Amino acid sequence: MQIAIAEAKAQFAEIIRRVEAGEAIELTRYGRPVAKIVAADRPVGRPLIGAMAGAFTLPADIFAGDDEIAEMFDRAAGD
């Protein structure tokens, strides 16, 4: 898409929205192209959910209770 600089000033937010969507915008002055607006390269990050999957293993007895801790929780809940 080509757009005159003067018109681009008035529609800047819309132009940025279109560029973010993947469109390249060419700015013109007196009908001649002078600049191009394109989306910036964004690093693709890993999603946080499941990011540590397989990085470590849990001990087999992780859910084995500690009687003293369990008693403390029971006491706090029944105060």
C-alpha cells in the first residue's frame, strides 16, 4: 500500500495496526516513494506453560505426607 506522508500523519494509528498485521506501507512525497514501514522482527519466545517439561524429575515420595506439617494445617483450619 502507498500513502502520502500528509495523509499518513492523520492515520498513523491505523497504519501501525496494519503494519503489525503484516502489511508493508510505503510513504510517498509528491507521488514518489520515500520510505517504507514494515513490522519489526520479534523474537519468538517459548510459552511459559510447560517450559520446564523434562528439565527435572520429581522424587517418587514427593506426595508422602509429613505428619507434623499436616497437624499444623489441621490445627490452623479448626481454630
